[in-house]
Amino acid sequence: MSLKQFLFSRVFLRHLIFAILLVSVLIFITLKGLKTYTHHGEAYPVPDFSGLTVEQAEETARQNHLVTELIDSVYKDDVLPGVIVEQVPEAGLKVKRKRVIFLTKNSMQPEMVAIPKLTDISFRQALVLIENCGLQVGNISYHPSEYNDLVLKVQKDSADIQQGQQLAKGSRIDLIIGRSQGNISTPLPNLIGLTINEAQLTLT
């Protein structure tokens, strides 16, 4: 039998049709299985976890076919300790079943930072160090000194603080700056209409 005769024979055509049907069935089963495995078309809205404890968040996630993972903690003094303050993805977005929701909770106590060496350096250097360690500048006052713009003292609540002392992150500290011409009179600028911050900046 020649090749042409074989290709058009009933046996070959029967096997060809059977192979096509078999491949089609396998493709259908595979696509159906993938759809079931990936839950194609199913989406669940992400609940709002803010204000919940970690345990409450886990239970809420379980009821919504989701999974939670605690990845970080921060400290906010205007939020109850131990509750969720941030989440990714955000509440309201639709995600698939078993999606991991990353949570950040409020710490039970503020993060503490060590005071760097802020005295005997320039005011500008001190500002950079204060910002880098997570503190904030409070009141700035000036004291006559032979060294202009040198940080003479660092205080909190009118008490001197020293290098290495621990303070809560975000605390405000006051600086006393040397001014070589502090005893010379200077005209007072017009502060009317300015905010407190603008007035302090103008006076500085």
C-alpha cells in the first residue's frame, strides 16, 4: 500500500479522528482543572482590618477565605496599642481565595531611640542627626556664646538630656544654640498674621 493510499485509508482516518478527540478531551480537562485550582472568576472583597486585634483580624480573614500575615509594627499614640493600623491590599479591593493580607499593628509601647551627640556641633548638623534618629526639634533658644550657631545644650521639658539617653521615637527635644552676637539689639519683625511655625522661623 502506498503512502497516499494509507493516508486516505479508513484505518488511518479512524485513528486520526480518535487522536484529535483524545487531545481535545485532554485540553478540556486541563483547562477545567486549572480554572478550578485557581478559582477563576472568584473574588472576595478585602475587609477593613483597622482597629482589630491580630486575633480578630485572623478570624475575620478566615471567614472571608483569606489569610493574614503580620509583617511590621509601628507606634501611634492616638491609636489603641496592639490593633491593626495598616493593611495591604487596602480594604474594599477584590482578591482571590487564600490571598495573603499583610498587616501592620500598633506597638504596645513606643520605639525607643538613643540620643546622638548633639552638643558642640553646628545647628545644621544637629538638625540632620535629630531627623535621622526619628526625633523632632521643639523649641529653639539662643544663648550668648563665642561660638555662633553651636549647639550648647539639649533639653526636654526644661531638663538637660545627654548623649545615649533613651527617648520615645517622635519625641520633641529643645535646643539651646550659641549666638556670638546675642547681646546686640536687633529690630523685631512683624509677626502679625503668621502661624506659630512661621513666626518661630522668622524669629530664628
